[in-house]
Amino acid sequence: MSEFNAQQLANAGIRNLSPYQAGKPIEELERELGIKNIVKLASNENPLGLSAKVKQALIEQISGLARYPDANGFYLKSKIASKFGLQVNQITLGNGSNDILELVARTYVNDQHEVIYSQHAFVVYPLVTQAIGAKGIAVPAKNYGHDLEAMLAAISDRTKMIFIANPNNPTGTFLSTQQLYAFIKQVPQHILVVLDEAYSEYVSAAECAPSMAWVAEFPHLIVSRTFSKAYGLAGLRAGFAVSHASVADYLNRLRQPFNMNSLSLRAAEVALDDDDYLAQSVQINQQGMAQLIAFCDATGLSYIPSWGNFLTIEVGPEAATLYQKLLHAGVIVRPIAGYELPNHLRVSIGLQHENQAFIDAMKTILGASR
Ligand SMILES: *Cc1c(COP(=O)(O)O)cnc(C)c1O
């Protein structure tokens, strides 16, 4: 008689996935460590909290929750289209942009294909690649960022998709408009380029590539955006892809019709109009970045220059110990050994007093060990 074996039953690609290491909720940590007022600078969330306009819209939306959401996301897509100068049929909505990243891979990649991404790039790229059973090609980074020439050179007969994060998480590195444009132009059009721009709102208008407009010239380009960072909606799960209409058509065939719920649809729509909140988010981020950089410079710690809402600091081989000590001092940051950066810690930019809590804890810990 055959026996039940969960491992053997699972698809090969899934069997080899490691479980996602989620951070503990603040409340649970506070109870565990017996401390209060823990500062969380670990997940690149927006430290401003929910926008007041979005909150009001959500309250008004709640009474409609007995109905299914609008499967086409009509109002949100119209808003996105008008804000970014697009056609509605170029847009695919996602339950966060992670949903988009998985959707593009499942629509276009199979187990005969190769997928290219950079070393130290966002963890979801190898994850979705492996889940499908495709072969992931991690191209060694250059100065912690994408080495576009090496990525071009890594293209083979089997290459189907290339993921680029700009800015990248967890390194914060950034590719210029010229570099990106030249790269996309050189990628053969039977290979899709997925440009993940989760942090682009933090990049100045002068530096930010007009990537969505490029889709008209490059039908093999898919741009992904999220509401989780500068728009402050991480808990609601909202993101979208911009592509050639024919690409969006296929993405939308596989997309679950209700992947964005009524609350996230409405919140994202209102967030796109909340220019004050966005401007404040960017300003708080600039100030906090300057605050952390000043501390690093004064302390002699090196860091990777960042275009995102976080700073990745080189703290040396004791990074894991330092992370634990910071935790006990009430500050949660992100160890990134899993990204092949065992000597670094990633610190999300918080409010002024939160950044200061990190700085004070670092001073105490480093002072005690010197
Ligand atoms: C945070 C982040 C995202 C956003 O994920 P969501 O699913 O939209 O919350 C996407 N890409 C990168 C590189 C990120 O760091």
C-alpha cells in the first residue's frame, strides 16, 4: 500500500523552495522580549502610516463588502491610465506587485526556460523561477548593482525572461535612464524584460526613467509598480503592471479576477490622487536618509548609496549578532545574509525619532564592544 508523503506529492520546483521567513509581528516581539515601543525598520514600509484621505475612503467603502469586487478594476485602471498617460488595456492589476511578478512568470516561463536576474536582487525573482521549474541564472553583481553587460552576455537560446529591479532591494542601487534604455534595446524581443520599479516614487523626476512610455517602443518590456512603499498601502496588497496591450491581455487571462479586493481597489485609486501624502513620504525619506548617512559617516561605517526608502549598511562579520543586539534594544532591522550579503544590515528609513532610536542603539552597542 502506498503511503502519504507530502514531499513527494509536491511539484519538484515547490519541494526545493525554502519557507518564507516572515518577520514577527511587533506585538509578539514586545511580549517575547518584555520591551515596549519597538521600532520596526525591517520591511521598507511607509513610516507615515495610512493617509487620512485613504482612511476615510476605506471607511466609506466598507459597507459594500458583501458584494464581489469589480473584476476589471475599472476606476483604478482609468485613474492609472490618466495619471501615467496610458491606455486602460495596457494595465494589469496585482495583489501587490509580488502577484504581478508571479503572474508574468507563470504566463510566459516554463520548465524548459532560463530566467536571468542579478545577484543580490529581490528574492521573489529566484522564487517564482524555481517554483515554475525553470532555471534561474543569477549574474554576479557589479558594485552591488546589476551588471547589465554581464546580464546580456548571459542570454542563451533558453532565456525567456529577465528581471531588473530599479532601484534594487536590498542594495538600493540604481541604473540610469541611458543604461536601462540601451539594455532593453539590446535584448531580443522574444525575451521579456520585467522592470520592477517598486521604489521609483523616491527617485527624483530628473533621474527616473520614462519606462512606462518605453512600452510603446519595446513590446517585450513589462513595468511593475506597487502601492506598498511610497503610497503606504503595504497591508492592503495593491500593485500593477504596464505593458503592451497584447501582453496585458494574456496576463489578464491568468490573473484571478478578484485578485484585488474592493478595499484595495478603492484605496489605491484615492492614493494616486493624494499628492500631499506622496510628497510628504518622499520628504520624510530624504530627511531620514540624510540622518542615517550622517551617522554612518560620523561612525566610519560604509553603506551602499541608496535610491530607495532604506539604507544597507556594512557592519562586518558580526552582522547577525548585531541584529540580535538591536532587537533586544527594541529596534528591528533586516539581516540580508540570504541575499549573499552577510556583512550588511538593511535599515528602512523611519520617522526622525525612529531613525534616532536605531542610531542610539547602534552607539550603545558599538560603544560597548570597543
Ligand atoms: C517591496 C518590493 C516590492 C513590492 O511588493 P508588493 O507585493 O507590491 O508589496 C516589489 N519589488 C521589490 C524589489 C520590492 O522591494
